[in-house]
Amino acid sequence: MTSLLANRITTLVRAPMAAAGARPLHLHRIPPRGQEEEEKEAAAEEEDQRQQRRRSSRGSLSCSASSSSERAAAGMVVIVGATGTGKTKLSIDAARALGGEVVNADKIQLYAGLDVTTNKVPLEDRRGVPHHLLGAVRPEAGELPPSAFRSIAATTASSIVARRRVPVVAGGSNSLIHALLADRFDASAGDPFARGRGDRPALRFPCCLLWVDVEEALLAEYLDRRVDDMLGAGMVEELREYFATTTPAERAAHAGLGKAIGVPELGGHFAGRRSFRAAIDDIKANTRDLAAAQVSKIRRMADDWGWPVRRLDASATVRARLGGAGPDAESASWERDVRGPGLAAIRSFVRDGGSAANGDGEAEERMAPCCDVVG
């Protein structure tokens, strides 16, 4: 499978680069990785993150990218979904199966710090998969605009392909997904998801777009419980330290990180403006609102823009988790409904030469096209 994917990515990359007069990238079979290699990759990734943070402390991440380097990012796997649905888990599953590396597209997780509050995946849970643009921007560098992310993420994906790996883009910030994938991007045009806008952006890269979805009521219940889990993991202590060790002026400069759900709510509690219970209730309500907004934007991508989004229903996995069915039941549901059909869709994408169509009969049986579930 890895060899097939590598060969197909080579084809996707070579044609546009040749048109630009650039030297094509040649990908080869990616050998299986042992534990020692995975540990080396994890250490290399940590060093990469430190280098990126040092660069951002001198201003911001470099966002220059030539047209050829942006073209070199062809053949992406892109995983979207509301917060809490499991898109991070699927991105790691896909990267391990395909010989890939994950590119973060969550605009809050771009910033260093507040790892519990921002739900960054811990190093030990990455299972040896390198992650890029995760905690890579120093908070004081200011908010990274989508236009800068467009260049940085494309260059990052190009670098992954150059190392004979597969870019797996994952994140819940659909403004960043739009910025990366849309064929034309105008930062002055305003919110691309705003009601009343009639433009239909096309994809500039061949993409296998997977949407990890969960039934609305079920997800709302799970998100409330996840907030409780975050409290148990040290969210309050993390934010109390943050407010105790930063000045109001410093926090005002953290334009991106300061938008993380939990920062303003518990900040109000620490300042004596609201009770702890009210702050937690607000965190839960705002998290549910965020999830609803994310789903609405994904539906816009699929229905209004015609992007080839494929829905993977993780409801059974979440239901098993909420019901205490145990890890075996959760794993079985995840494999049946998400990981299995997700990898099948990627294989179909590869076999079809990067076509948006899904020609895999098995995948069609196990996975509903977006238009079947979006009214």
C-alpha cells in the first residue's frame, strides 16, 4: 500500500512541477519503522518545533513559498471535523498506515503553551508520527492570519513530500482549511463561510477529504464530559498559572492563544467576575457552539462549494465511550466505521490518480457520501 501511495503521490507532484520547470520529486517505498527510528523521529520533531519557536520569537514564521513549492503539496489527505470527534486519532492512524506526517490546521493549537486547555495531542499519544505546526508559534508573535498559514502549510506539505512521506492535514479550523486548499485566496474578501456569499472556490490540490462526524446530541454530551476530563487533567491549574505569570499587556499580545475556549471564561473567574460553576458552564456551552459552527462550515464546503467531502460516522465509538463499553468495543467501532473506511477512501483516491471520485465499492458500502447526510 505504501509503495502504491508513494508512486501515486509522485505522479501527482511531477506533472504540476514539470509545468513550472522544477525538478520532480521521486518517492520510493517507505520501509517499516522500528521503535528506535520512531524515537529518533519524535526527537527530531521536538527539535523542529524548538527551531520554529525560535524563528517565531524573532518575528513570525517565514511565510514565503514559491509557486512550485506550493504545487509540490499535491496529493494531500485532509481530515476535518468538529472538536472532539476523533480527527486527531484518525490523522495518526492514517499517517502510520501510509508513511505520513501530520500538519496541524487548528488555529489555536498553532501556538505554544496551554497544552491542556488547547487539547494538543501529547507526544506519547502521537505514536512516533511527526507533527508539524503544533505549538510552533510563540503567543507574543501575534495572531497568524490564514494567508500566512496558506503559504506555511503548503511549504510544510511540500517538505514532507520531498522526504518521501505523505502529508496528512488535520484540524478543526475550517478557515485555515479553506486558506490552504482554495485555488484562489483573497484575504481582503472577508469570511468565506459568511451567509450570502455565492462564490464556489475550487481545490488547488488533489485531496482526499475525510469528515469525522458524530451525531449532534451525542457529541454535545461527550463534549461536556470531555471538559470535565480536561479539568481533571489540570486545566484550571494551567490557566491559574498562566494568569499569575503574565501581565494584562502580555495577555493582550497573545491574540491567537487568548481565543482558546477556557481562557476568557476562567480568566473572569480568577478576576472575581463570575463563579467557578458559571465559568465551567460557559466553557461547555461555548464548546458545543464551536462544534455546531464547525459542522456548518464543513457542510458549506460539501454542499455549496462541491468539495468531495466524505463523511465517516464516529457516533458508535463515542456512544461506546460514554456508555463505558470498554476499549475493545470502542476499538471495534472505530475500525469498522472510521479507520477502515477512511483508509479505503484513501486507497481509492490513490488508485484513481487523485480523482475526487471514490471508486472503491467497499468504501461506498461502508461510508456515506456527504450529500447523503447533509440536507
